[in-house]
Amino acid sequence: MSSPDKLSLHNLYNFQCPDCGGHIERLAISETENDALQKAFNKVARWIYKNRKRTIDADDLNENAVQPLLGGINAVLQDGFNRGIEHSVPDRMKQNLSENVYLFSGAKTYAELKELSEMLLDDTGNIKPFSKFWQDVESIHPKYNRSYLQAEYIFATQSAQMASKWSDYEADGDRYNLQYRTAADDRVRDSHRVLHNTTLPPSDPFWKDYFPPNGWRCRCTTVQVRKSKYPESDSYEAQNLGAQSTEGRNNIFRFNPGKEQVIFPKHHPYLKSITAEEKSKIMESITEGIFIPVKAFKNGGKYFEHELIDKKKSDYKLVKNIGIEFARLGKKVKATPLVHFKSDEYQSIYKRLIGTKYERKCPDLLINGNFYEVESYTPPFKRDKISGMFTKGLKQSSNIIINNTKGASDRHIKKIIHDRIRIGQSIDEVWLYEKGNIRLFYKKQ
């Protein structure tokens, strides 16, 4: 990694913003999440010192000590993205935007690791005493993971909102003109005020570089207007004003999130400083770019959740509890989105990300590279419900996990398995989840 210019990076964030009243507001996440980020940062700092990490490479993002920080940063920025994105955005575009947030999170974590490692040595080239190292690195966390992260969180929300708008504009083509509008109050920065009421068709090159947001905490937006209602602006003059509005350190914001299908501009120091190979490794290090680490165990077991997982689904907690129990056994477990495919496009996304394609929906858990389907039933218990669980589950995977909390007998379950195999159904493994514990019930020889 070519280290980002720290001076330009920090200058990019360290400014007083008229649009936010000239102050940095509290990060819109819970105290628990804030505490988790602090603990994750401390863990990374200790790991760097313990291992004398004088140099950092992209593979280091795979380290157990680093994953919680990367996952925590990504979770915050994904939340900002989800708050801004509209449901009407095409699935593929939404996935591209989400993956860009992952890449940015990885590149940000990478830059943070780099700066931490540069603090290991004193002026003579020797490793600092731990107390001195710790004193020096204490300022990094509030800088990267509070002040900067706050600006990035707000930007992710605003960028997602504007990407959603662009998606709608593209559907209408040049039928309407677009008009640039500020918040029209005394907090609007002068450099953005000059763009107010700029009116041009969506195909005009002005929108390629000066579509909002055009800076940190930019509150500007665009609206569709009838061509007969407002005079069209001079494109050349509008582009000159746009260039002046985003000159200097703000030139990184010359992009269109919807047109480019990215949330963060490619010229941001985090992204600009990484090579194509490092970019590829970062995407791989974020566990296929879509799974967020949730829980890890000392025996190497890990439980991840897909960024698009629906936590309001009735079986979410059950799947999570089962997944964690498998991770407790030392397995690598990924909870998939728990959503049904609605189109060929949607299926192709998951074929690319998860590596397979299913008739109805993706199986619930990916354990050590194999898919498992979790099945449960609504009390009261009846024998035919267990058989129904096998019927549903085998449509998704030959590996079944049965929630048997209400207690079907081993004899009854064995009979069902025997009958299914006898008629030619493929069953590789059957696990039972009973009162918080899992056990392997059947394994194909």
C-alpha cells in the first residue's frame, strides 16, 4: 500500500462546516457500538505492538484481531447507507453501492493500520516502549473512528439518497430537466449557493461531476422540473461554477453516486492510495464483501451475518443462535440473507456472491463451505410437522438442521430419514437443535 498523504487526509476532514453549524455532532450510533469500536481499536493496537508490525499489507485485514474493527466501521457506514437508499433502487445497483461501502470500510481500516504501524518506532529506529506507543496512538481512535466516521456516516446517507434519485431520473431520461437546489438558509456555504437553481437536462455533463453531495455534510439536492417552467442554464458556465465550488481539497467530490454506482468518490485518499491488487484483496478480506463478523471464539470458530439479513424475520434469532453454536464448535459460519429471490437479476447477484443458485431462496447457513437449511415448526407438536420440515428443507439443501425443542423422539426422526432415503431423496447430514444445544443426528456414510 502506498500510504495516503496524512496531511492531505487530515486536512480533508479538519474544517468548520457552515452547513452543520460549525461543529461536529455526536455520532448517531449507540453507546454499545461506540464501546465496541473502542475495544476493537485497542485490540488492533495491541496486535500491532505485540507482532512488531512495521509494515502492513492487505492480507492483514484477515487477522482475527483486525476483523472486529473493520466490521464495526463497516456496520456504521452500512447503516448510514441503508438509511438513505430507497427501496425502488434496482437490486444490482443497490448491491454495487453496498459493495463500495465495504471497499471504503476496508480501505479506511487499512489506512488506520498503516498509521498505527508507523508509530512503532522512535526517532532512532527502535521499537518504542509500550507505554510510549500507547500514548502516541491514543489520538488515532477519536480521529478516525469518531470525527471522521461521523462525517462519513452522514455522507453515506446523503450519497445513497442522491443515488436513489439518479436511478429515478435515468428512468425518465431527458423528459424533465434537473434543478440544483441548496437548503436556502444562512448555513449554506457560499461555494454551493452559486449553484442554486442551476437547471439542465440529466444528460448534460454538468451532472457527471457536480451532482450532490458536493462535500461533507452537504445538504444540497436536485429536483425534476418541467422544461417549460424554468429557463435552461448555460452548461459551460454551470461547469465553471461547479469547478470553483469543488476546488482544492473538495475536488474529490466531483462524482455522481448514482451514475457511477458508488457511495464514496474514487479519489478519496483511502481509495486513491490502494493498488488494484490491494483493492481485490480488500474485497476478499471482507468475507466476499457481504458478510459482517459478529462473534468469534478462541478455537477459531466465527459467526458472520450477511449485510442484507432481515433481523425482523421470525426465524432470525433461531438461525443466529444455531449459527453461534456451530461457531462455538470451531466452525466458520455465515448466516445468509433469509430473503426470497424475486427476479433473475436478484438470483444472479446471489449466485455471484454466494456461489450457487437456488429455486426459492438461499439456505440459512453456510458452514465450512457447505449450505445448511434450518427448519422449525409452530407448537403444538405433531408428528406430521417433522415430516413437513424435511419436505421443505430438502428443497433447499441436503443438510438439514431441525429445531426439535419440543421433543420429537429419535425413533420417529430416524424413521422419517429412512423413508426419505428409501424413495431416493438425498440426505447428507441431519442436526438437531434442542434446548440451546446442537448434536449431529445423522451423517451419510
